[in-house]
Amino acid sequence: MSSTTGIETVDRRGATWGVRPLGAWIMALAALAGLIVSILNYFNRDSGIAGEPGTILVIVSTAILLVAAVILARARPGAFLRWFLVIGCLVDILGTGFAAYLLESQALLLLMLAALVGWILHVAGRRSR
């Protein structure tokens, strides 16, 4: 049994599902897909960026984005940690997107655009109680 209040739904266990966690999950899924694409690019000799230091940097940045997005989606951090993670995610998304542009990885660039949409949903979403 669940109840719906506005844009959020509370299930019988008391878990709240709304736009804000959905945005964080979109960021996490985009980061996971970006991590997979980056690892494939690093090992694929045909990608043109195999073995490049920039590719390693993108692998690390997408892994950090994945961890931060999962924390935002699953945990209820305090205000300082929450805003630190939110701002860090934005910097990570923009930096990784710029690196994807320089590395000419269109798939990664599109995934960072999806992560940016998730970030906007997370920030614009109503706060759960």
C-alpha cells in the first residue's frame, strides 16, 4: 500500500520516492554507463584514446560521480555533506563532459548530458520529509 502526496510517493515501509531521488538515480545510472564506456574506451585500441591518461582521469571521475550519486539517492546526509555532494556532482559532470568532448567520445558526452538532467531533477525536486 502506498500513498501519494504531490510528486512524491510513500510506500508502506515509509520509504519516500520522488523527483529528488529519481534525479540522483539518473545521475548514478549515467555515471555507471559512463564508467563502462570509459573502461571500454581505455582498452579498445580502435577508440583512438586507448591507454591515454585523460581516459584514466575520466574513469576515476565517473567512479566518483557514481559513488556520490548513490549516496545522494540512498542516504540522507546532513545539509553540509548534501550540498558538498551536489556541487561536487555538478563540477564532476561538467568536467567529465568537457573531457569527453576533448577525447571525442560522443557516447560519454551524451551520458554526461543525461547526468546533468538527473542533477537538475535532483536539485529542483521537492525535499522529502
